[in-house]
Amino acid sequence: MTTTVALKDVTKVFPDGTVAVDNVSFDVAAGEFMVLLGPSGCGKSTVLRMIAGLEDASDGIILLNGEAANDLPPRERGVAMVFQDFALYPHMTVADNIGFPLRLSGVDPGVRSEQVAQIASALGIGDVLGRKPSQLSGGQRQRVAMGRAIVRRPGLFLMDEPLSNLDSGLRAELRAEIAGLVRELGVTCVYVTHDQAEALTMADRVAIMRRGVLQDVGTPTQVYGRPATLYVAAFLGSPRMNLLEASVYVSLDRHVALHFGDQSLYLPWNDVRARHVAHFHGERIIVGIRAEALIPVVSSAEGDVIHGRVRYLEHHGHETLAFLDIGATAVVVDEMATQPASGSGAPNGLRRLVSRFAGRAVGGPGTDDVASHGRAHQNGSAESRFTPSDGGRHHRRPAELVVRLAPYPALTQGTPLAVRVRMEALHFFDERGKRIDVGMH
């Protein structure tokens, strides 16, 4: 029977006082593929181990099929786990590894061999049943681990970073196989990963965690398109979302002006989000703009246009990323993924250092950076820090607006570039990191 899962205010505190999971609640429907996403140490694996019964919850209730399972031993939970390190028995053949749960259950050897052969064939490892794990590739070993989990016919799969030890090409191949296989079996799955590509391509829904706190839950489209917190906005996407500090000024019945340094964008009063942003008149907020919401235009264009100069170009073959100095202040969220997302660019500080030593910064060696830092300090913003109640600690620094361009454009450092902003694609957050227009659809 396919299992439903529900966590109600679940907390895990280790003996040394570390709060690994803090008041987490979410539901997983029967047959749903739920991905727990977040950087290392955020508590996602601890959640998985509590569902499996390998860790006891310090507080809260874990429900399996609507019944409290806190006191159930792991073997009675109808759960099968797949681990990062495969956890295969090295002295056993592939057939014996896959069939081991059936042997423990006393299944007749003939029936056992038939079931093992069927599963191995479905996983594409039917020709290696007589080999030992040491004779297999990483992808084959992971398929054996999957087969051992599947053969039990569990109601719930729990997968803890099952692809992280594999190379990128094999990860892409296996994530499609795993997602397809789990859906074909109709089994509920809770899958842990730090890789946003896995989460966004495999999941029915994604639950994003930071420091043991659940930040957002929704479909991949929902968490990417309407992130609930600044942390989620910064965590998801490649290149990462541009997060800019803006001062808000309201002209009633006309627009809400968003001032970024010497430049401004205007949110029309008939935009339903304007009423929410207008509550911050005279204050600073954080505006998120993804690279796909920026469209290069001729420099004389009017309307919702931001002007800048190319500070750095990053070529990726299929596209080029341009990093623009727009005289604004960026908001940078701490505790991003332990490995930077592809296309995220070199760290700003490193890029500024290279520009200075190369003598190629706009306006001369390092002059634009100094000016940017000066403007930021005058505004009281450079490197000053927020300590929000949620959404991640963040600080300010001179902005580099990331824009997607065609491959190898005829641009160099210092070239002026204007971009039109798709106003409907803007995201708004308060200084605590909470989404401003929350509750809207």
C-alpha cells in the first residue's frame, strides 16, 4: 500500500544542544515525489532519518497513513531507503544484494530469483547479476541499491543524496530514470538533495530548508516563480536572482517608484502588487529580478529601462552572461549552497580584485569600484548587515546586474548596455527576508 506522510511541528535537538530540525510541518500525499532541498547541514537528512525511524523526534508527531509512527521501529514502517554511498554488501553478488530483503523475509529461493531477475532487467543490470559490487560502475551500483529497495515493494521510498557520488552526466541520466521508475511504481518518495537541478526536474513538490527551518513548500514552478523568502529566491536559479535594494516612494493613483541609486523603475498603480509595496513608502525593500526578466534594448529606449556598463562577461557557449554596473546596491544572502550554481559567476570581490590588477575596470583601474563603494557608504549600505527572523542573514554591496545575452556578443568591459525590465516578473521582499505580496496568486 502506498504510504502518506505528515510531519506536525517536528523538532530534533541533539544531546549537545544543536537544533537540527526546528518545528517543521509538511504533508506528502500518496504516490507523491517530494524533494527536500537545501545546503549541507540544513537538517534535511535528519528529517529523512526521523521518518525512517533511525532518529527519534524530540518533539512533534510523525504520521504514516494518518497514524502516529513516533514509537514504531523502522522495520514496521514499510520504508525502504537508498543511501548516498550505496551501502551494498561487498562479498555478495548483485543478485544476492538485490534479493537480500526477500531472503530475510523467508521468500522461496525460486520466487526470489524470479523477482530479482525482473527488477534487474527493468533497471538495466540483468547482465551483471553474477558480479560483485567492486566490479560495477557507480551507476550500476546505484541501480543495484535501487533494486534492493524496490524488491521489498515498500509503501515509501526514502532517498538520501543517492546521486551525489556520481559524475554530472550520469546524475542527469539517473535522475530521469529514478523519477520515471518511482512514478511508474506509484510509490510515495521523499528524496533529499542539495542539487537544485535534481529538485526542480524530479519533484512533484519541493520543500526548501535552511538551518533546520522550513522556508517554502510548493511545486517547482511555485517555489521558483514565487519564492516565499529571500533565501529561497537567492538559492534557486542559475544564474542567481539579482537582488537589489530599493527605496519606495508612492504617488497615489499614479505609481510606486522604486529607486535604485540614481535610477528608478515605476510600478503602475493598477498593478495589484502596488498596494502591498506602497505600505513601505519611505522605506527600503529588496527587489528580485531574474536574468530572464531583463531584455537588452537600444540605449535610448524609454520606459522600464535600467542603464549600466559591462563590468564582466562570462561565456557559456550557448549564452553569455553580462554583469552590469548600474550604480545600485545589491543584497547578498549568506549560507548559499556549498557549491556555487553553474553560471553564477566569480565572486564579486575576486572579480573586482582582478579588474584592479588588470587595469580594466570601467573608468580606469578600480575607479568604478571605488565610486560604487563610496556611493554605498554614503547611503549607509555597503557591507551593512541585516539579521532577519527568517530567509537568511544578508548584507549589502555594490550591485552587478546579471543579464543573459546571445553567445559571444560584440561587447567589452566598459560598454554601455540598457535593459528593459519585465515589471510583472519582479519579486518584492522586506528587509527581514519575507515576501511582501504573500497570499497573492
